[in-house]
Amino acid sequence: MDEIQLAEFQQEMNKLMLEFSGKATTLAREFTQKALEANKYSKFRLKRIVQTPREEEVMAGILAGLQYKEIGANLNICTDTVKFHVTKLLKRAGVSSRRDLERIY
């Protein structure tokens, strides 16, 4: 592969990565919406616990069984930020672990 082909390949990869990043956020929102639609009672409870779009995305990651590192990578935020959002969600839900939070929903 010569330098021109390599540069074109890198540009194409960058485009794909940007496209994937946008789709990952959209998928997280769609997953959360489907989780809400699945059970009206859960919808009521989830709406009270999840108060921001970012928390909605983090909650979708939790419900999908992703690790903090994976959630952060999907949302382009650091692991500490994910932990911060999860801590807020746990407190509002009145549970002490992610597993408990997953069981609720």
C-alpha cells in the first residue's frame, strides 16, 4: 500500500468512526426507548430516575450489560464521568449496585 492509498484509507476510517460514534449514541437512545415502551410501570420509574439525555445514554449502557469503560468509549466520555452518572442513578433508584438497578428494569 503506497502513501496515497494509506492516506485515503485513513480518511475513510475516520469517516466510518465518526459515523459509528453517531450511530452508537442513536442506538443507545433507541434501546432506552424500547426498554421504556416494554413496560409502562418501568417507564414511570425510569423517567423519575433518568433526568438528562446523558443519563439516559448511560442507563442504556447499564441495561445492555456494558462495563463503565465500554459505556465511556461509546459515549466519548471518561470512565470517571460514567461512574458519576451511575452513582446519581443508583442514589435516585435507592439501590446500591448496578446489578440491582438492572433487576429493577
